[in-house]
Amino acid sequence: MGSHEKLHVVLIPLPAQGHVVPIIYLARKLALLGVTVTIINVDSIHETLQQSWKSEDNPVSNGHNIRLESISMDLRVPNGFDEKNFDAQAAFCEAIFRMEDPLAELLSRIDRDGPRVACVVSDFYHLSAPHAAKKAGLAGASFWPGNAAWAAIEFHVPKLLEMGDVPVKGEALIDLEVCSKKTWDFYGASGR
């Protein structure tokens, strides 16, 4: 990247409550520093953002270079996907994994159409995004959208499950184990 080119960063949040707003906050901070930012969201969240950013005081129209891109997800993400949707967590995680190839294609197009992408910053839980960035030949970084206490608890869930110290039974336990194990295995933190 030449010194005359603006830095371009792509941000990819997990499409769930509590994950999108921190990415938007990061996007605004980066844009204030003169960085070109592209935020990639699933269609339903993209539509909501486009509607809310049509006002004159939004980061797109007030001189900050924040772009919005969308990607399809084969599982419709309802507005406010949160703990009330816990029964759909395994299906949600699998849908995220299936986004890898389409996301890699979108990242390649964004990079090709310019400005060139310096880095893809993805939500810690969006496990297909780092693989997609790598497939597209782009550098990647992980973004933790929550606080340190949440990180500590999440990091220890596999161990707590192994020791039988989590009072969760049945299908909910299976969903918790699947997503938590895949997440920490991805980052090389399993088998502590």
C-alpha cells in the first residue's frame, strides 16, 4: 500500500445482539482517524443499518468514509437475536460456518474494487471471517466486543463443562459445548 493511499479496513460483526454496535463504534473511531471502513453485515442487519443511517447526522453523510456491504446468510437472523433464541444457537453457528466461501468472494471483490484492504477485523465469534480473509489473501485480526469478565467466563466454559460444574442439561448443553469448543479450538486455546 503506497503512502498516498488511504488505509482501508473491513469490519465484520457477528450478526447477534451485543456484537454489531461495538463494531459500529470501532468503525466510527477509525473513520475519525481518516481510515476508510467497510462494515459487512448479513442482509437483515444491513437493511436496518441502511434505514437508520439515512439521516443527515450519520457517519456516511457527514464526511466519514464508512461503507456498508451485505452478505446473505442461509438462516434468517431476526432483529434482536439474543438469549431468547438460544434453541437456534447450533443452527446459527453452522450458518456462520457456511458463510466462509461467499464471504471470501465478497472480501476479494471489495479489495479488487478498491481501495485495497489493509486488514479484516472480525468479531471473535465470527469464525468463518478469519478463514475467509485468509482465502482472499488479506490480513486479519480478531475483535472482542465485550468486557474482560465475559472473556474470562467464555474462556473457561470448556473446562467448567469438562469438570461438570455448569448446571446446564440436555440440548442447551450440547449447543453450548459445540459453539464454545469450536470457538476456542479455532484460536488454539483448547486442551488447557
